[in-house]
Amino acid sequence: MCADSIGEKVDLAERIRRQEESTLDSFAQDMAMIAAMELAQIRLLEQFFDIRWTDARMVFGYSLGEVIALVASGVYQLQHILPVPMKLAADCADLARDMTMGILFSRGPAVDLDAVRRLCLEINALGRGVIGISTYLSPNTVLLMGQGDTVDQFEARMGESLPKGVHLRRNKHKWPPLHTPILWERNIPNRAAVMMHSVPGGFKKPHPAILSCVTGKASYNEYNSRELLNRWIDHPQRLWDVVCGTLAAGVETVVNVGPEPNLVPATFRRLSDNVTAQLNRRSLNSLGMRAMSGIVRRRTWLNSIISERAVLLRAPFVQHISLEDWLLAQEVP
């Protein structure tokens, strides 16, 4: 390799590092921008196309999206609830500077989550940094967030308790360690809870129902949103449970709100691809799966009484719409 190409790679790495530093510095402003864009898209849909948020069968939001769902449902006003995470954003971003995201996945059986949690706790007990699960993406994929070299420690030791088919890949970008106990170091959950005591609102059951990524269920009632939002800060996101709940409810169209949505559509797409690949296999088992897939697609009332595995067969038939792209493609009257 020539010296020029080495220099170019070093320069590129430095530019990436500076860009990430800039992004972390603007974390609070980025949250405000995302919130404003999501709410603006919802209002444009209502104002110009008479399609109302309240007509949805259910809603859910990954990470900040859950807070915005509560605002769109009238549980809180944006000007009252958004200052809470924005005031804590600087500490979250500062923690990110020593953080690595790891994607733990299996190409075979489901990941043993108890083994993953135990290994994280064992590494934490060494006192050289904290690692934890940030998101349950699927039975065979979780996102890990770790300080210092804890992700390296996890990789070095995971062969002790996880099978050979489980792999770890690192994300090259820096992310604030939301939804992990790493936030305890700055007392972020407690500080947020104190601020939320005096936030106006929070005494209305959301409509439509919100599937919470804290519990994986429609858990919000007339008064518990403060409790769930406080757990939202440092508890892993149960995205897989929310996906299963969406399919079990017989939802046929998922509208993705916000700027360039990717994680939720990608999760549905991976599930759809896996189901399609299984259905296309030439075997008696796949014939049975195709028959069941047709049944759960046509008779959605069965979704509440059949197993979760059968409900997942609906995934290839769910339509996904990016609201941002849809709005840009329309002609406003």
C-alpha cells in the first residue's frame, strides 16, 4: 500500500471522527428537529388529506418515537415534555464518546438472552466499564452498548456460554447509550423522573393505543405514562415484542413517520425475507406453512388464538409506507 493511500485513509478516519463529534454536540437539537418533523408530517396528513392519526388501529415508536407518539395522542404537549430529554442530552452525548455498539446475532437458533444478560453482568462486575442490552431486535439479534473495551471483552468470552453460530459485529458510529444502565453513571433516570413530576399532562389514556417498547404491550393507561417514560430511559427497547403485537393485531399497513425511517422497516423486512425464504422451500413443512400463511392473512380474527409463530407468517403481506416519501410524491390541492 502506498503512503498516499495510507494518508487518505487517516484523513478519512479523522473526518469521520470530527463529524461524529459534531453530531454528538448537536444531539439535543437533533432530537428537537426529529420531533418537529414527525409531528409536522402527521399534521400535513390531516390538514391536506383528511387522514387522521386517531384513525390508526395502534401506534408505536422506537426510542424518541415513543415520546412523540404520546404527544401526537394528546397525552403531553411537545413544549412540556421535550425539554426533559433535551436538558439531559449533553450528558448522554458525553457518555457516547467512550461507547461502542455491538450487534449480536445468530444465523441459526435464537440467541440465549439469559446467557447474554449474565455475561454482561459478569463483565460489569470486573469494574472496567459497563455493557448492556439496548434493544431486542429479534429472537436472534440484539444491540449491545458498552463502555471502553467491554464489547471486546464480551466477544472474547461469549464462546463460553453462547454457541459457535452466534456472531458479534461492531457499528462504527458513536451512539448515546440510551436504554441501558450506563445512564445511571450520570443519574439520568432519576434526574428525568424529578423533572417529570411537574410536567403538565399525563392523565389521559392515549388514543390510538400505543404499543410501548418498554413493555412490548399496550401498557399506557390514564396515569402511568410518567412511570413508563422513566423506564424508557434505561430499559432495553423490546422492538421484537412490538413487531409481534402489530402482526397479531391484524395490521395490514404500517406507516413509518419521521425523517428517513430505517430500523423498524428493516426489522419487518428481515422477518418478511426469512418467512418468504421458508415458505419457498420445497418440503411438506413449507407446504403446511404456506397453507397457514394464507389462513392468517385472510382470517385475521384467528390471530388472537393462534401461536406467535403462525402470526409471523403475516409479515410478507404487510405493506410499509414511508410517510415522508408519500407526502413528497403527492400533489397538494
